[in-house]
Amino acid sequence: MKVPKPEVHVPVTNHHWITAFFMILGLGIVAVAGFWIRKCKCSTVGRHEYSALKRADSGGETNYPETEMYDGAFMACRQFLSGHPRFELRAQLERIGSRANKHWFIVQDVTLDAERLLSFVSLPTQCPITPSTVTSETVLALFRGLQHPYIYPVLDIQFLDTQVALICPLSHGGSLRDLIYASAWHEDCDRKYSGRGEGLPLWQIQRLGRQILEAMLFLRDRGFPPVHHLHSGNVILQNGVARVAGLENSLLGMASRLPTAPDVLGFGHLLFEMTTGYELPTPPSPAHLELELERFPKVVEVLRLIFQNLTQLPTLEELICCDLFRGVELRELRGINVMQSRYAPEILEVFDLARKSITASGGRCVTRRFSECRRLEDIIEEDMTEENGCDVFLEVER
């Protein structure tokens, strides 16, 4: 007789939590996929990943950009581009330069399929030229006549109510200041320029310096107003070539980085920064030249020529003839037409207004102010030397 097997009752396991887990996981995957698709559509900028170029929120009171300014500039850019069908917005950049009232954007030229740099800057209250559509056309015609291998071109300029919008080529080489500080061009300037940079090798100082001098000589020969905005941030590098930018500042009456320094003095400060890796607000003292530049006697020769007699500055031709720059090869100038074109009367009027603005802002007194600074440095240096009882150089604050 068969004995029946006892009935085994297997407990039923509750699978509801497994189902819920997979449902949540699936929803999460869908959400992440949707986020990345939307992000790619909104911030795609060609082959370069500019979507990461966002402002850093450090929480400090001086953190740039302030939300209101940053968002306001974005809305102004959108409104500007809505009437400019040739360009499409790709990304808003951080404050890549030192001017606080300036904002930068990457735009796409849909006609040429090329990236451009769009900048908005607030006009000063004492802007020497009257903002208008006619003025925009005049200034744009002026820049189109300044085609030169060492001049950074302005592709478009338009005056708005209280701002001016400029469109230039986008150079991923950044500025000369980015090279000196070994920083990425698209980073916030307070971060990338916070420390001390590295001085450039002598061959690069010679080549870039000579290119900048040739640009200044070209502008002078074309009757352009004195360039009071020459600094490393306004020298753009394209394929290793220096191109002077920021020329619109002289026409718009913008405040300069240095106290209204004429072009030759500005070049002296720029040369010092290229060699040492940091910028001086005043002319270099003998201590700077002896301690910082002892390995570069040719650079010291040029700096002494510039700063030793501030009442009689050397000419651009004299600087080019110095040993530091004389033998530099300039391949970019081969075959360039150096014939001077005749400007239209309205462009000459813009030049005249800009010169009057520079004079009114104290441009003629700049050498006297620099001389006073130098004399004060000399007095302090002599007093320190007498107190120490020996001939020593001052330790320079950086």
C-alpha cells in the first residue's frame, strides 16, 4: 500500500518590491535620457564642448557674474540675435576679460558655418560718437579698411540704446595673457589670472613683440587715434600670430586699463609682462630691471629706452631697430599691400572725435603722472637704502 507523500506548502514570495524597483529604474533612465537630449539641443556648439562653460557659484559677494547682470545680458543677446538671422546663439561665456561691464557669447554664423565671438559692452556716459545705425555703418567701414595680419578684425558692430555689440572671429588660441598665464581662454578671468604667470621664452618675446609693433605702426600710418588700450588681454593669438584687438575702445571713449598710457608706454608694460609673467601698474624701477630681467639684457635695453625719459618717448621705428626686434622674420607681411587708402569724411570725423575725447580725459598729462610715480619710487628707494646703510635693491611687491 502506497503511503501518500505529505503535501509540501511552499510559501509564496512577495515580488511587488522588485516590480516597483524596476519601474523606478526605468523612469530614472527615461528622465536622464530626456535631460541629456534637451541639454544637447540647447547647448550644442559644433565640435567644441562649451556647455561646461558656466559661472562658478562660490558664494562670495564679488563673485561674477551676478545673476541679474548675467541673465540680463543673456536676454539682451537673445533679443539682438532675433533681428540678426545670420547668427545663432550657442553659449554664454563667463567673464573671460577684465572689463566688468562686458559680456561674451559664442554664436554660429549659419551662412559660413563658422563660430564667432559676440561681445556686449556698456557705452560710457561720455562716448564721443553718437550711437546710431549710421554710426554703426561708419565704424564698420573703418574696421574693414584696417585689414592687416596683425590686426584682429571686427566683422560686425551695432550700437544699441546704451550698449554696443561686436562680432569677431573666435580664436581658440585665446589672448596673449592666456598664454602668459597658461590658462584656458574661456575660463573666468578672476580664476585664470589669480596667480603669477610664466615669462615667455626669448624667441617668442621677439616674434610677438615685433608683430605688435608692426600693428601699431600700421595704425599710426593709417591715422588711427592713439592706442591707449594696449595690454596682453587685447592681443589675440591666431595660429601663433599676435593680432591687436580692442581698437574700438579708443573710438568709444572707454576707460583704459593703465592710466591713459600712450601706445609706446603700453608696449613697455606689455613687454615687461611677457618677460616676467606679471603686470606692473607703474613703470618698472631699476630693481625690477636688475632682479627680474637679468637674463634678458636685450629686453632691459628696450625697457630702459622706453621708460628712462618719459618726457621724450622713443618712436615705434626706434623700437623696431633695437637688437631685440631687428632680425625677426615677418612671413605674414609678404605680399601685403601697404598703400594707404583714403578715408571717407565721416570716418575722419570719428577719428577727430576720438582724439578730442582722449585729450579731454588727460592723455597729454600722462607722461607727467608717470614721471611723478617714478620720482616717488626713486625717493622711497633712496630712503630705504640710506636706512639700511648699504646699496641694495628694494624687494618688489607683486
